[in-house]
Amino acid sequence: MTQTTVKPNIKQTVPFLAVSNMEASLHFYVDGLGFEITNQWMPKGKIEWCSLQRGGGTLMLQESHKEGFHEWVPGSKVGVGVSLVFICEDALAMYHEFIGNGLEVSEPFVGNGMWVVSLKDTDGYSVEFESLTDVPEETRFSEWNK
């Protein structure tokens, strides 16, 4: 019997988010969170789809259309129950950056051995930045930063 080696074929997972307003979403992800547009599709002179990246984190956004070839109307509010989790070196540094950019950020806390910095985007998607810590579980940033 001949044994063959199969090389892994999957290279990356990229969340693809339907958004209701591309301009508002780009303001949140690019201006607020510091992502960069790495690719875009502009069939009518404005961005309708794009790929964004910050460090090792990538995601795609596409504005939903209510009619035509790319028609897609969600059955319920998009974003409900969806979390994007970006593992990073220092989630608390991200927290300070986002506050400085004027974003509304939940108070960081420790969950599952990680600092968790959580935001909601303009469509209700939960966006989290997490980093390992030895601070006790359920510690809130305000308790730890006294």
C-alpha cells in the first residue's frame, strides 16, 4: 500500500460581513480600529466590497443590495450572534487606541485567561480583541488599574 502525504490546503479564514452602510462601516473599521483597505470593488464609483487587514487579521465587507444581481436582504438584523475575535499581543493597548479614536468600547475584563476588549460595529457585529494574561478571571480593568 502506498502512502501519500496530503499538504494542508486551507490557508486562511476570512470573515465576510454583510453591512448596511459601507461608508459607516469603513469609518468604524479603518478610522476607528486601524484596518487598511487591501482590495476593493467599485462598480459604480463607490466601494461596494472590500478586503481589510490589520496585522494578521483580515476581513471582508460587502454592502447588501435591496435589488439587482447582488440582491440580498437579510431575514433578520445582521450581526446578531456573530463575534469576530482578534487575538493580539496587548488588548489593553488596543483599548486605549480605540478610546483615543473616539470609539465606544466596553470596559475590558478577564475571561478565559485573556483580557477582552469588546465593541459593536455599526451593524451590531461584536468585535473583540483579546490577549493572554495572568490576571484573575472576571477582573475588570477599573479594578486592576487602581
